[in-house]
Amino acid sequence: MKIIHTADWHIGKVLHKQELNGEAELFLEWLNEFITREEIDALLVSGDIFDLANPAHKDLSLYYQFLHNVSRTGIQVVITGGNHDSVSLLQTTQSLLKPMQIHVVAGMPEDVKNVVIPLCRKNGKPGCIALAIPYLRDKDLRTAESADNQQDKWLNYAAAIRNHYSAALRKAQEEYGNEIPVIAMGHLFVQGALTSDSEREIHVGTLQGVDGSHFPGEIGYFALGHIHKPQRIGKNDAMRYSGSPYYLDFSEVGFEKQILVIECHEGKALQVQSVPVPCFRKLLRWQGRLAEIRNQISTFANDAPLQAFAEVHVTEKKFDAQVIAEMDDMANQKNECVKIKYKPIIGKPTVQWTIKS
Ligand SMILES: [Mn+2]
């Protein structure tokens, strides 16, 4: 059976006053086609579905429309809440979605059995178990509070996180035995992960990250969300961040966007393969003198379906009102394929200010 791992869609994200709805829409369309074509059995989304706790109506519509479309393929969907998501908002439609084989675990439930979700093969028999563990909030990690110093507090915190995974695994094994592969979802910072500028507010308690090697070894794959750069943890193929499926910030320029496909054959072995997501919008970073920037704009060829956004760092040797006026002009003009955000430096390198596009 084939299972997709993705995360961090951040539907509703706005980058420097520019909405990123276009790429969210094109990605979900592409994902639906991919699921149909590849006959995918299950889709796992590891948190941060929306960028804000109170998404706009159009963002909710996009989410529900996608779920409606994708459920027609007969796929099972498991969605967990991330730190950006509102637990109550995601939870609201849980019971309506369940008959469509869409499981939503927005916040950590009181009873751990509610995170154990069997994923079935085409013959209807469970081929794999998902542990749908969402982003763990303070109330889920109460034991962390009992420590006197920061180091102990941190150790308690990491132990509390691991305990949730161990308890979920035990529950899965009680119900389904030890022979079935287990995939754990998570929305957290694991030690060694490389971040970008688009993951705001990494939880204070998780600044150091949880040591990935301390999780139960019986878990065959960790489908992680929270970090937007796609990556393995260490050389471990079985613990991965899918990353966000499209660019959410200029600091992500150069990351190849992807989803992961996990193949689960008979027995416990899992194979993981990265599938590139097409680029729907180019984000660019340009730096140089005004003339050089002009040249880059005029020679830029956009081969993506959406208008490109450029973060431009203009460097000029001395202050010149004419240059400022020209930069203003460039930022405001409706260029066919490039929308610009300026970050000029003029005069001494210490003099810096921003003109918004
Ligand atoms: Mn995120």
C-alpha cells in the first residue's frame, strides 16, 4: 500500500502583503491528481494546515473542497493539528468527516486510543497503523512544570513527549499486535533539524529539540511537520520532515519542494521515496546596484504559472534622492512577472531601510 506524508500547508499565508493562495490551490489540485493517478491508499498531513488560528472563509473553502474531492478516490486521510492551527476549529467538523474516512486529531485526546488509526489495504485489512499525534501543548506536557531549573525542566519536557509516543505505540500493539508496521506523525522540533525564517514561535520548551534517537525503535517511520525545509534527521531515512510543499518565505529559496511516498509491502519493511512538487511560484533573491537589478528584472524569464516575487537588496554607494525615487517607481510598477520587495542599502553599509512594495 502507498501512503503520502506531507505537512505545513499554511493555507492563508500572506508574504509581505501578498497572498499565497494561488500556490495552495494549485498544490491541492496537483495532489488530488497525483493521489488518483498513483492509487494512493492514505494521506497523512502532519500539522499546520492553516497559517492562522482563524482562517478566512476562502481558506476554509479550499480545505473542505479538497477533502471532498480527494475522498472520492476512496483514500483514507489523517490530519493532525500543528502549532498554527486552532484545536477547536479543526475539531469542529471531525464527526462529519469521519464517515468519509477522514480522521482529524486536532489536539492530544484524553484517551490515547483515539490517536491509533489503522490504515487499510485495498482488501480492507489494516496494512499499517498511524499514530496521529498532533502538536503537543503545555497541558499535554504538564510534568515539565515540576522541575526547578531549566535543564531539568527541559529533560522532563522531552520525557513527556516521548511518553506520549510510547503510550500510543503500546496501545497500537495491544490492539493490532507487533507484526504490523507503525508510522508516527508529529509536529515538533527534533534535534539536528535545519530551520528557515518561516517557522515562527518555535515553542520555548522545544528550542533544543527532542533527541530523535530516544523515540521507540519499533516505530517504522516518523512523518514529521513543523520545519519547512524538507530533510532527514541525521542519516535516518525513517525520520523525515516533508517540509512545506511550496515556498512560504524568501529564506526557503533553493529548497526543493516535495511530498514523501511510503510504500508498505507485506511484513514490516517501509520504503520511502521523495516526489518533487512542481514549482507554482518562483521566489527570488537579488542583490546589487540599481542598474544591475533593472537588468535582472528585464532578463528574468518566468516559467512558473504564478507571478514571481523578488526580494531585492539594492546597494548604492551614496545617498541619492533620484535613486530612491527610481526604487519607489520600480516597487510600485505592475511588472508582468515580478512583484518586488525592496531592502535598499545606501551610503555606509550600516544605513539600511525598507521600502515596501
Ligand atoms: Mn509550520
